[in-house]
Amino acid sequence: MITTLENGLRVVVVENHAAPVVALQMWVNTGSADDPAAHAGLAHVLEHMVFKGTQRRGVGQIAREVEGAGGDINAWTSFDQTVYHLVLASRFFDRGLDVIADMTRNTVVDATELARELDVVLEEIKEGDDSPAKVSSREMFTNAFKKHPYGRPVIGFARNVKALDQKTVKRFFAERYSPTNMTLVIVGDLDRHKAMRRIERTFGSRFATAGAKVAPRLKASPRPAEPTQRNVRVVATDQASQETHISIAFHVPEFVHADTPLVDLAAMILGHGNTSRLVRSVRHEKQLVTDIYAYAYTPRDPGLLIIGAMTSHDKAQAAIRAIADEVFALTRYTVSSAELSRAQTLIESDTVYQKETVQGLARKIGFYAAVAGDLSFEDEYQRRVAGATPRAMREVVARYFKPGNMTISIVSPKASALVARAKEDVIAAAARLEKRKASKSAEGKLVKVTLPNGARLVMLRDTTVPLVAMRAVWRGGLRFESAGNNGINNLIAALATRGTATQSAEQIHGAVESMAGAIGGFSGRNSFGLRAEMLSRHWERGMEVLADCARDPAFAPKELERARRETLEDLRAQQDNLSSVAMQRFSEALYTRHPYRMNVLGTPKTVRALSRKQLMSYYRRHFPVGEMVLAVIGDIDPDKVSKKFEQLFGAVRGKKASAPRVPQEPARKKPAQVFESSNKAQAHVVVGYPGTTLTAKDRVPLEVLLAILAGQSGRLFTELREKRGLAYRVTAFSLEGLEPGYIAAYMATSPDNIQAAIDGFEREFERLRKSKVGAAELKRIKRYLAGSHEISLQRRSTLAAYVALDEVYGLGYRTYLEYADKVMKVTAEDIRRVARKYLDNGKRVISIVHPDKLSPGAEKALGALRPVGTAKKRAKKTARGRKK
């Protein structure tokens, strides 16, 4: 139920007692489509400025206060809304309410802070310009919407952002952030009536602004209507990239339109899941793309059905043809009842999955309140989905899936050469089809079962939502690999659920998707495993499928070659992600012998060389059932699950894994630097040190230390982004393993700021080495870590991963229950001790990926960092490596 206060603020409060947390979201009915054309990006800039302080709270205090209460706060700007969202322990509800009220009404737009934040947003724009995927999407929207403001990127354009001033931003805030233009959504562990009384006191009449010039919510939009598109549009962006990025759009109606549920179903049938038409045909059968998906973007005004794909440059033309064939086929041939039923189940399950967390439920409620204006519209939407028929589907998609309603965006080094042919192919695809047509006892308690063969099962019953998550885990991953078989765990993970002795890949994924679920493999640095989620009524069949994959993967030659090609494409695409490149170079410089130095994906050479025989032998040696830990979390009966577990795995002969000898890394005795050039605009800087292990007592103090540095209220964000405007993206993180991992800080910045970034990192590290963290800051950070941990445990999949991994690593399946207590026991002296122990510049490793062309100042800074006598050699080696 939506309650409207006297000042016009709309409020929705929903009780949810599944976990002791509460989500608060303020939905402002203003997005980038409401920006004046000359000020494109204004709503997004204002979103940033709302975090820069109020009349009562200084710069950075909002994030510090929320994180100090064990919570998390952030925001997003879309075309239609700006949403401020926080989640925290429910005992701090009053504080969260006060924060969200203060920040959305009393923001102070300081001129100096605005200038710094504009620099940050400009770096964010540069980062988008460096991403082929983002460029492809941006150009698709720009060319699909020639008149409507959805054609402008949410972030705006650099020229408009640079021109924004304090007066413009303050005026926009005063006009748009009015109670009549906002909806407050609160979901969580609270009493609704008590919460409403508190809300009325906090958001009373004094919250209103006299004379605010804002139309009430949901009145007719003043935005210009988009003229009907008559001809196919193809836009090409010639940009260096490892893969060709393709974005395709068809105009479709707005969310509240009667056709939208059927458009959503069409998107599911086309590109959601392994058995969807585009994935099955274009990716798997024809092998024309490495990734493909489809979704319907249906906001307040008419939107788009979007198809995205990545492919190699030589297959781009064929991929566009194949996509067009599949899309237009929906308009000519009736979908099968099985396809439609699968799509209906997927949409139905989305509602269930969103209810798993309070923040997910709050976001769903906020969307219906803001876009539909009526929470009961969800029931109407679901009725339309459930009532869809194959005939109605064909009639609806035929209205929208036409060549004249289509926009194609292509990004690749030679995209321009594809434009004319792409138009011809789309029109020809439609013509071909036209021609064919003419002719409770265990509730909340962890239960562990161990079979005689050694297989372990850990269960937790949670009946709050009808979902089940499963994780089967073994020790393995990168640390089991050598230079000769690097990437084998990743390849096995890709193949483990793509066929067994009794089921094909399509049968497996079809079965799981019919359960509104998902299944797949995963591999990291220390482990290998299988994961599955499904609606709880299908848990038994889901466990049978998972067991079949665990016991008898086939590694079919056809699937192996497909997975091999996909991995090679992933490796190529990785070169476009310069943060990944910088981290990989960091790992290679940090480790000289240990497998952690290698890429989890492997190398092109090793991936090409791995054979089915090697995969089969490796799997049987390292991943026997007797070494497996299976976690099953959700709406289950533990007794039934235990019996099923014994039935599926009990007869398998117990066998010990053949663990390889892991090379030990020698102690680092000197610092190292590594450099690589790129053809992108930004520089990516990683500064790091050897770290600790998963089982070490220093692990938790180091996590607290990293939290002091990272996050929106962290020192790096506050000092280097907020105060100095050096970067849009700056953070710190650690990776622990069964052998020592690392601690690192990362920044994406202008090349001229490379030295300033390194100096800034060092200044903050030195503060931690020299001075104890203040009591208030430490208390806030510890609450944040403990609160974030509690929030993450809402998802059954996350909890299943915690339980299974901790058990397989030897930590014990109950370890996650002890985490918050360990965090709260960390002292300021612990922080200073681990800072001095680990942040040792004698062991420091610096990794920098920088543009080919540098200013004299940046070139001088890099020259000073390189060891004497090695600069030319490194540059030559880097250049030669890049040409390969």
C-alpha cells in the first residue's frame, strides 16, 4: 500500500523478518531524460553531489555514518529516476531514515566540491569511451532515439559536464527534489506502524519546499515523442578492440502498455539461457558469437528490445545475418508451447528471486511505484504473462520486430566496412521469411552428513522463500596447475555441465531452465566446483542433474571445441579490460614460482593444446566424489535431502584425490615494477604487496585494514577521489589463498596523475603504519564489515558458497558464523601491526598500464619509476608482446 503524506511524499513500508536488516530507498522521479539538453548529465552529477554533504553532515560523513552502522549506501541514475538506496542492520533503522531524509533534502552544493566531482565524472566518461561494449550500447541508444532524450547517455557528454556550475546544479536540486516528486520505500525487519510514525516525524511538513516548481508524480511527460522509425539504421564506430561488439535494438512500448509482458516473453525466448534461440543457434550451433543475450528495456516512455553480442571480427557479418533470421522467425512462426512455458516460468521465478533480499524486494516495489504508479500493477503484469498464448505472441512481436524498426550499432577496428552490407542482410532476412510464409524441526540449523566414502553434505533449512541453492566443491583451481596445463580447471568448469554419459548439454540446461533454475561450473585460484539454483519444488530433480555432472562429465569433443573457442575469445576480450591487464601483470611480477602468477583462464597456447584425454584424466585424479563437499541451502527437508545424497553418491567408491605438489613462493626481497602500453586514454595503476592465507590469524585484521582504505567512506576514496579528484575509480582489496595472496590498491586515472596516484597510495599506507586508527573510524568500519556480511547471507547461493568453501579449505562449515565476532575483536594496534608487517615497500610491486602516447610530464614520471637501464628493454618487449 502506498501512503501519501501531507507534503506529497509517497511512502511504502513492507515488513520482512527473514533477516535482521532493513533496506531504505528514495526514488526521485527525475532522471537524465529530464536534463535540459544543454546540461546533459546534470541528474547524474547531482546524484554524485548528494553524497558530498548536507547542512548537518560534511563531505564523506554520509557514507561513514551508514557504514559505521554496519550498512551500505549507494545510488544510481537512470533515464527516469535517481534512486538512493541503503541497507543496514534493522537496529539502526532510525539512523538510516535520518540519513536518507537529510541527503535528499538538505544537500549543500559546494562550488569547490562540485569542481572536484566534475573531474571525477569526466574520468568516468573517459572510462566509458575506452570500453567497446559501452560505446556500442551508447551509439545504439543515440541512433534509436533521434528526438527523445533517451538518446542521450545518462552520464552526459564531456562538453556539457564541463559547463555545469553551482547555480545550475542547485536550481535543479531545488526544482526536482520535492516531496511531491519522490517515493520512499522501506522493507525489512521492523514494525510497519511504528515505522510510519517515525517517517511522519522525520518527513513532516517541514520537509516540503515552499513554491517548488515540480509537477506531481505521474502527470503527462513534457518529453518529446520519438517519431516512428521507418528504415533500418546502422551505425559504425571504428575503435581498436579485440572483438567486434554488436548492439541491436527494436522500438517497443513503455512498461505499462498491454503488449509489454509479451515483449518480455519474446526476449526470454530469444536470448535468456542456454536453450534460448539465439544462444542455441547463433552461439552454440553456428559458433558465430562468443556471447549473446536479449532483454526488453521498458521504462516510463517507450523503450527498446535489445540484443547484444560479441564476436570475432571475421564473423561479424554472418552473426548479424543469423541474429536477424532468428528474430524475424518469431514473427512468422508460432512459438512452441514448451518454449512459451519455459519463458513464463523464468519471468515468474524473477519475482521469487527478488524477494530473497530486502534490497531486492525494495527495488521491485520502488519500480512499480515509480513507473506504474500502482503496486497492484505487478499482479496485472503477472496475469498477462501467465495468460499469453503462442498466437498472441506472434501477433505482438510482428508489430515490433520489423527491419524498419531496427537499429544496429557495431564497434570494431573496421566497423565502417560493415554498414551497407548489414542493412542489406537485415532486409533480405525479413524477405526470406516472408517468401517461406507465402509458400521446521531443522529450521535454521546447520546439519552435516559424511558418507563412508568421504563425501560430505552440509544442509541448512530456510523456508522464507521457495528457493534452493547447491554448491559442490573440491580443492583445485589455479594452484593445482602448471605452466603446461594452465587453464585446465577453467576449461573443465565450462564443460562439466555440458554433457554427461547419459545427457547432452541441451538436455541438462533445458531440464534446469524448466525448473526456473541455473547450473554451471566454476573455478578460482583455490577451488573447483559446480553450482545450481532452482525453485524448491524441483530440488530433487535438480540434485539428480548436479550429481550426474559431478560423477560422469563427458567432455564431448564438440563441446570441448566450443568451450576452447569461447575461452580463447575471453582471453582476447580480456585485453580490452585494462584493469584486468594491470592486475595480471601485477600477479606475474609478484609471484615467480607459485601458480597464482598465472591467468585463471590459461594462455592461448595451453588452451589450444589441452586434449579431452588430459581433461578426463585430470578430473578423475583431482575431483573424486570422496573429496567433495556439497552444500544445500533453502526450503528443504534435511532428512529427504540426506537420503537423496546417499542414494546419488553413496555407492561411489571412496578415493583420495591426487593433489599435486604446489611450488612454494620464495620470500620477496626487493621491489618490482612492470609496465605495459595500450591504445586507450586512461592509465591503470596497481600498487601491492605479498599478503596472507585463508587460515592465518592476520586475515581478519587485514580485511579491516582494507575496509579502512576502500569503500565510499574509505580513505582512498575520500582523499584521492573526493578531495583531489584524481580518479573516478579507486579502491583497495586483498586476495587470500591456501598459500599467501596479496594486498593491492588500484586506480584508473589520467596518465598525468600516475605519480600522484602512487604518492597518494603511499601517503595513506604510511598513515596506517605510523598512526593508530581512531576509535570512531575503527568502530564504523567494523560495523560495516559485520553488517555487510549479514546482508550477504540473505542469498542462499552466497551462504552455500561460504559453507562449502570453508569446509573444503579445512576452516569448518560453521566459520561464517564466527566472522562478525572476529571482526569486532580487531583493535587499532592490530591494524597498525599488520600495516607494518605487510605494507613493506621493500616488497612492493607496481603495475602500470598506460597510453602509448604520454605527455612529457607523464613520460618523466614513468621514467623515474623504471629501474635504470631497463626502460628501453621493457618498452621493446612490451611492444613486441602486444603485436602478437
